[in-house]
Amino acid sequence: MNKMLTLSLATGLLLPLAAAAAAAAARFDGNLNFASPSRRHASLGIDVPHVSRRSLKRGAVALAPDELGFTHGVASGDPYADSVVLWTRVAPSRESDASNVTVEGPVPLYSHETQSYIDADASPVCVEWRVWENGTGDGGGGVVARGDAYTTSDIDYTVKVEATGLQPFTTYNYQFTICGSSKTSPVGRTKTAPLADVDVPELRFAVFSCSNYPNGYFNAYGNAARKDEQDYMVHLGDYIYEGNAKGERAHAPPKYLFSLHDYRTRHGQYRTDPDLQLASQNFAWITTWDDHEVSNNGYRDGSSALNNTEDSFRKDGGVSVDQRKMNAVRAYFEWMPIRQVDLDDNLRVWRNFQMGNLLDFIVLDTRNYDRSITSLDWNDNYIDLIRNDASRTLMGSHQENWFYNQLSKSQDRGATWRIIGNQIVFSHIVESYGYGGDNWNGYQANRNRTLKHLYDNNITNTIFLAGDSHQNWVSDLAWLDEKPYDSTTGEGSVGVEFAGTAVSSTGFSGLIAPGRTEAKYRVGNNSVLQWQDGYYRGYFLLSVTPNKLDARYYGSPSVASRNAWDLPLANFTVFAGENRLARPVGGGSVEAGFLRGGKTNPTNVTLNTDTQKWDIVGYNQMYIVT
Ligand SMILES: *[C@@H]1O[C@H](CO)[C@@H](O)[C@H](O)[C@H]1NC(C)=O
Ligand SMILES: *[C@@H]1O[C@H](CO)[C@@H](O)[C@H](O)[C@H]1NC(C)=O
Ligand SMILES: *[C@@H]1O[C@H](CO)[C@@H](O)[C@H](O)[C@H]1NC(C)=O
Ligand SMILES: *[C@@H]1O[C@H](CO)[C@@H](O)[C@H](O)[C@H]1NC(C)=O
Ligand SMILES: *[C@@H]1O[C@H](CO)[C@@H](O)[C@H](O)[C@H]1NC(C)=O
Ligand SMILES: *[C@@H]1O[C@H](CO)[C@@H](O)[C@H](O)[C@H]1NC(C)=O
């Protein structure tokens, strides 16, 4: 009797607590960033039970809705047929939180606005989210998915949720609300992927790379978002830069990035850009990183700015190369609408998207995952000696095997196209100074293995995408000196590479005319290269159908101001089954750069002989910035 009474008393006391803890756990689980990027990595995972206990402590104070704001808009990404990742940030301050990782005891919340600690024991912030099919309205009936999630300072108040149970290839709207209030985020728009095994008439992608905030305005993002001609946005890396540039759009924090707080602050600064916000709010993104999300010319063990030695524990950074990389990785996962496809592998961003019978979109990490030593400025002679060494790899054997398997599986499942979201220029291209060491030229054996896999297995319709170089390069994909290739007809080619210029990072610095001469030399010296342009910043649009793939290149003639000039530069077609650029390449005529065997007819710009600068023709017909 006594025993039973004790038991029921104990149960009566314990149950509500346990239930509260379970509910809290569910809502911590609702935010993917509490497992970001890895639960099992000691310095990366968040101790959720600890955060939960902290927040349930007596004296824990909830931040009121009017102390909170949606500070950086909304974003979505990694579309699957039945789900998509939604992102926002709801915080007491636009500034990133100074706490680096979960520590024992309460994490102080520091407000840079008030220069004081807000509340040592603040409760988690609760947000609700809901998704409705576009046009059906956000009230009750139209909502097809909803949930709630917590966020805390431990993850810089970011919120990343997976909306599941969605219909394939459908446009949805979504919105976040602070629980128990009417305070809402902007309404986002996103789109799921088609089912893997259905016919899809067309898929369109806008492809970006190298968005350096201090280097210029993000006109490319704004123009593509306003034109609204793509299903999905792709970013091939260098989404942020780690440097310390000054000027009109000076970097914040005003220093090289080392700590988690540094990287968070930098991501936050980029996300204040109105063109990036517009593009984030209205499209689902597929992103991968290159070097600058961590550090210039990075590889497995270091980067050009910091050798992996004891000296790398520098006074300005105070963190090791490894810790710095982990800080960058963690901030990236917190701030980007990206899935974690393998929670045991915190560096993994390589992943695949099956989109109908039409295509596989294979995303690589040639940079941070497992790359052998790269060009570090002081070691170029050494890289020259080893560039053809058979052991060198850009991806590491784990990823490389996966990559070749994805190519084969994609062909085996009958997908028409294989599109590879890769960072660096793949094609065999020699420059006036020789071969680059930081792109695929520095890793010839890896390039050979890739080409061999394509040739040996008769893998067709392979399209490499690339960024990184801040210039446009369009090439047939051929294994020079090993397999026959005819530059005029494209005979012998196994695919096509579309490499794109930067959103804003500096490219060829000079006027249009010398830029064209440079492009002409490059085409003249490289048989695979069919079109080159280094003058414009911009992006390209890919339209993929069962019969053909079109790439349309657009240029922003100036990123010195926020403007809507969106010049069409060149168009290319690849017919399914041909594995080369359709001839005449570029339809025989482009508006910028140099085209092999074709003409450059600039109808949108004229050279002003007085100023030696360009005049833009008819820009008033273009999209107006609002
Ligand atoms: C989404 O819905 C809004 C409001 O009904 C409509 O104006 C807009 O055109 C729709 N957009 C798409 C892509 O369906
Ligand atoms: C890295 O090491 C090399 C070789 O010792 C040296 O030449 C270079 O200056 C070092 N770079 C940095 C940033 O410490
Ligand atoms: C790669 O292929 C090229 C021919 O394109 C050849 O010269 C080179 O030796 C090959 N390298 C390796 C490591 O297989
Ligand atoms: C690839 O195609 C060639 C020529 O049609 C054929 O001889 C070869 O067996 C094919 N290889 C595979 C792996 O299908
Ligand atoms: C190759 O490039 C050099 C300069 O880098 C140039 O002088 C030469 O004319 C180019 N060759 C061709 C065929 O364009
Ligand atoms: C490329 O195609 C687009 C859309 O059809 C067109 O507006 C543009 O003028 C074309 N550009 C060139 C350089 O042919």
C-alpha cells in the first residue's frame, strides 16, 4: 500500500516533467540545426538534452515576441519530390550570437546593440511554420504541412526545418510565425522536385558562383529572381568570402574569419543583401561550397593563407586549421538551406538529386572534403611537378567512387541527362602562364579517371558545370591526347562543360576590347574551348528537356552599382545523344567574348570612343529594380 502510494505520488510528480521534456525534445528535433552538421562530432554537435535542461531551469526567461525579429528573411533548398528544407532566423538581434559552442552552464546572450548580456537563462524561441500550395491561401484549408521548432543562441537563432508530405514538382508558399503571436516572417515560395521515375517536359536552373560582397552588387541574383524563368537556383561555391575587404560594401566583421562567431557574422552580412534575399525567398536552392566558405585555395589539410603547422595557431585567429574549418562548416550548415545527407559525416555536402526521367543533378565537393594539396602561391613549382601524379585526388576515394557510381546508376535508371554541380573548371585548358594548379588541371589523374569512366561505360549526356574562375568558359568534354577529338565538329567529345562567371568577384580587369583579345588567345590555344568571355559578371540559365539542353549566358555590365542591366551574352544548345555542343556553336554569333569559328556582334553595348567605356543600348527595356 505504502509502496504503491509512493509510486503513484512519484509518477504524479514525474509525469508532467517527463511529458514537458518530451515535448521540448520534439521541438528541438524539429530544428535540423541542433544536429548540424553532425550529432556525433564532439566539437560540432549540440548537447540538446543540456540545452533543454538549461531552458527548463527555474528563472529561465522567455524572450517576448516584440523583443524578437525575423532578421534575415527566409530561404529554401534541397528539393526532393516530397519535401524541401525551409530556413529562417528569429533572434533578439541582427548580430550573430557570440557563443561559440554549447558549454556547461548557461550560455550568455550578448546583444551587440545594447552592448550587454540579455539574459543568461533565456528560454528557447519557439517558431511555427506552415506550407500551403500557392494560390490556395494560407488559412486552414490550404495548409498542407506545418510544425514547430525551437531555436537558441547555440545555433545563432537559425531555424532549419524539413517540410515533408508534399506533392512532387509543385510550387508552395511558406511562412514562419513566432509561437503564440502574430509576428510573421516574409512569405517564401519554393518548389519540390519531380518524382524520380516520371516524364518531365522541362527543368530550368539559374547557375551562380563567386558572390563577393565587397567586390560589387549582387545584380545577377536580383535579375534572375525578377525574370523568374528558373525552377531552381544553383550556387557552385564561394557564396561568402573570408577576407577583410574595405569600401562601400566593407566586410563585416572587419577581419579575416577564424571563429564561429566570425563566420556567422559574415553569413549574416551577405544575407542582408536585398537581391540575395529576393532570390532566397522565391526559389529553392541547391548549393555546394568552394574554398572561400572556409579559406582561399583550401584543401584537405589547410589553405593558402594558413599552413597546417604549429605556426598556424596565430594570434589573429587563435584557432587551428582544423578548428577553423569546423567553424566555417558549422556556420555554413546553420545559415544555408542545405540538407545533411549523412549525419556521421560532417563534411559531406556531396549529394544527388534525381529529377524525373530527365536528369540527375550530382553535387560534388572538390574542395574541402578530401582534396590533395593544392596551389598555395608559394608551392607552384611543386604542384607543376606532381600535377600528373596518379595518387592525387580532388574528392577522396570515398566520394570519388560514389561519384562514378552515381553516373552509372543515373544512366542505368534511364535518366536522360547527368548534370554535375562542380566547383572548378574541368576542361584541359592551358593559359599563357601554363596550367592552373587549383582547378582540375592540378589533378590530372582524377580528371583522367572521370573521363575514363565516361568513355568506358558509354555514359552519355554528361554536363559539367563550374564556377570559381570568375569568367565564362564553354567547352566540349574530351580526353585530349588519349581519345580522338575534332574541335570543328565536336566528334569524339563525351559531354559539355558550362563554366560560369562570378556574381560579383573580380574577373578580367580591363576594357571590353582587350578582354576579347584575351578570349581569342585562349580559344586559339585550347582545342576544347569554344567560347570564352572574361569581361562580364553574371550567371547562366539552363533549360533541360528530353531532346535538348540550352544554356543562356547573361552579363551584368557593372556591379559598381545596384542596377538591372541584364545583357544576353551567348546561347548554346546540346542535343540529347550528341555529347557535344551543337554546331554552329553559339548559333554562330555571340554578343561578348570570343567564339570559335563565329562572330561577336555586340548589339547591347557600343564602345564609346571618347571615354573608352561601354554605352548600354536599350537598358530601359530591361528589368527595373524596385
Ligand atoms: C502564387 O500565388 C500568388 C497569389 O495567388 C500569385 O499571384 C502568383 O502568381 C503565384 N505564383 C506562382 C508561381 O504560382
Ligand atoms: C607556408 O610554408 C611555406 C613553406 O615553409 C612558406 O614558404 C610560406 O610562407 C608559409 N605560409 C604561411 C602563410 O605561413
Ligand atoms: C592523363 O591523361 C593524359 C592524356 O590526356 C596523359 O598525358 C597523362 O599521363 C595521364 N595521367 C595519368 C596519371 O593517368
Ligand atoms: C560501349 O559502346 C561500344 C561501341 O558501341 C561497345 O563496343 C561497348 O561494349 C560499350 N561498352 C559498354 C560498357 O557498354
Ligand atoms: C596563344 O596565346 C598567346 C598569348 O598567351 C598568343 O600570343 C597566341 O597568339 C595564342 N595562339 C593562338 C593560336 O591564338
Ligand atoms: C539568347 O536567347 C534569348 C532568349 O531566346 C534571347 O533573348 C537572346 O537575345 C539570345 N542571345 C543571343 C546572344 O543570341
